[in-house]
Amino acid sequence: MLKLLIVDDETPARKELRYLIEEASSPREALQIREAKNGREALETVAVHEFDAAFIDINLGDIEGISLARELLRLRKNLKIVFATAYDEYAIEAFKLNALDYVLKPFEAERVRTALTRIRNQIESSRRYASDDTRNKVARIAGEIRKLSIWNGDRVILVEIDQIVFITTADRNSRVCTLSETYLTNHPLSYFEQKFSDDKFMRVNRSYLVNLEHIKEILPWFNHSYLLKMKGYEKEEIVISRNKIKEFRVLFDF
């Protein structure tokens, strides 16, 4: 819905502009238009209702339109301003306020249509910017949160990533083993391998993804392989795949 305010001390001017706005709008577009006959009414209306844009005359009797626009923007900083007036000498001052348009009386249908197009484009641009800004903020925060969410019955458990010792396959599921608890999740091991690709986790064989920070010992094993002993899970036998041994030697310098 497009919410507009028309501020003009002359009733015929308000009615004409309202008519031209309605004529220039699509029947499918919802419009909400309110009117104010002076600056005081405009301020009172904007204090109570939200608007996308305001069409403001310059000479309002109780206040100049430029001054009113400044006051309205203090109330609603995202309000789009269009001056609709017979006075062309205020155009430069109007655009210093970042007015979206300056429509001269007598009103022409095409100029009103252009002003509405600019309002709609500006609103859409602001919405896209706000949406992108929100997505970027969420992505940034998500990257900083060091927790893994795991469904446990009817609730979500938030597990500290640094507390995860290893993750292993469990039939078609995965078992997340932390320093204090073990959790079952329906995500495959490949999901966690991708999720923690930039973290200190390594897929040491087909069945285990280990946190390198929680390796307690590296023991020689059969066929020139090695066995990992993990903190808190010393009985778990985790064999390093032969194609990972060289990488481990480099990482731990042995």
C-alpha cells in the first residue's frame, strides 16, 4: 500500500492533486491518501500515521513548506518529500533537503505520474537495501556464533563448537561427541565436513571428523598407520586413513 499525505492550504488544490494521483495509479495498487490544510495539521497527522511520501505546498499560511519538510523529516526520517507548488524559486532550497521532486502548479497529469514513479522507485530501492543489509548482518553474525544447533526431541540444543571432540557416522545419522555429552543428529557426516571446512576439523577417514584441538595422542598402528586417542574418548579407536597420514605429519610435525 502506498501511503501519501497532501499538504496544501487550498481545498481545490488538494482535491485536484488527489484526483491526479488516483488517476495515475494502477487499479491494483492500494492507496491511502490523507490531507492536511496547514503545517500544524500535517505535523499532527505525521506524528500519528506513517507515510511513504508527502506532497507539500510552499505557502501554507502558518509555516513555509520548506520549514515544514524539515520538521516532518525529523519525525519520519524515511519520508519522501515532493513539493507541489506555484513557486518555482524555491526549487534549489527544496533539493538541498533531498526532495524527490518539485511539481509546479497548475498540475499536469504527466508530472504527477513522474513524481509517483520516483516515489515508488525510491521505496523499492530502500526496501532492497534494507533487505540486503539485514541479510549481510545475519551472515556476519552467523559467522561469529560458535555454536552448533542440534534437535533433541522437541527442543534445539546449542552446542559449543569448541567443545566438539569428534563427529562420527551412526547408520544414516551422525553422532556428535562433545567433552560432556553425545548427541544424535540426522545430518550426514559430509554436512559437518562442509560446515566446518574453515575450522580446525579434519575428516580422518570415511567415518570420523575430528577436532584437531582435542587430539590427545597419535599412536602407531597396523600397516604403517596411526591411531588417534581423543580427549574424553580414549577407548574410541579412530584410525587415520593412509591418504591423510602425510597431512597429519605436517600438521603435528612428527
